[in-house]
Amino acid sequence: MSILRQIGQYLFLVKKDPNDNPTQWMKYMHGINRISILLFLFAMVVLAIKLLRH
């Protein structure tokens, strides 16, 4: 699976594979990854704004 597809699945942008049977721990892992990706993107936006305003 490509990295962009995985990121899309974490952020609910790409439909999940119907053959995949995630366990409860996998759901927790995907949730934590989703939070970390969103925080990273938020930090990049804040940095870009700070660089452009200065």
C-alpha cells in the first residue's frame, strides 16, 4: 500500500479496503496516527504563516 493511500485512509479521504479486517488495536493505532498527522499539518501551517508574516 502506498504511503499517500495510507494517509488518505487515516484522514478518511480514501475508501478503506473491504477485505481488511482491523482489530481493536489497529483502530486505536489509526486514530493516534490520524491525530499526529493533523497536528503535524497544523504545525506546518503555523510555521508557514509565521515565515510569511515576518
